[in-house]
Amino acid sequence: MPRFFFNLRSQGDVSIDEIGTEFSCLEAAYLDACDAILQIAFDKLRSRQDPSRDTFEIADGERKVLMQVPFVEVLQPRAAKNIARMRLETLRILDNCLHQVARSEALQVAISAELEQAKKTCSGIRANLARIPSRSS
């Protein structure tokens, strides 16, 4: 299962997630980030801090940022409803693309193996044909 990292950007600071969490797909990581945003925002509001400009960065196992999730997207859902819907659809498309890339890579390996086997078979046929005495008329 892929591991995702959630870096928190708040008031010019960045808190790097060193541990990460495993999720089945990027969409599941995004939904978990939305839940975390609600919890963090509640804590910040209790201490009279404004969470509306904070952002989560979701990164992959290679620490490449895959997407940013602004807190305002979760805290003001009416304003961000269409953005969130488009983001989820984009995540589904991205997950499908990643699946297709993995499938293509597996097919490429399988085709290469079949090609090597065909080359060996042809080489064996040539060797057998070379052993057959030629008929001179």
C-alpha cells in the first residue's frame, strides 16, 4: 500500500511529516487530510488562531508533493464545493492513470519476455535447419 506524507504549512512555517501514513489511494489520503483539517482548525480556533490560510501538502513516498489541500476548502464548503468535487474527480482520474501506467509497465515486461522466447525459438529453428543436408541437383 502506498505511503503518503502530510506536510502542514501554517503562518510561513512548514511542519514536515517524517512518518507518513499508508492509504489505498490518493483519494483516501485526501479524505483523511480533510478530517485532520477539521480537528486542527478546531484546536486553532480554541486558541484564537486563524486556520483559514493553512494548507496541507500531500506528498508521495518519494516526498514529491502530489497536491495541496487548503484549509479553507474544508472550512468553507459552500465556497469550495465545486473545487472539492473537481478535486475528487481529478484524484479518481489520477488513480486510474497510475493504475494504467503500472499495467502498461507489466505488459511491457511480459512482451519483452515473449519476444526473448520467440528469438530463442527462431534461433533453435535456424540451428536445426542448418543441420539438414542441402540437396544439390
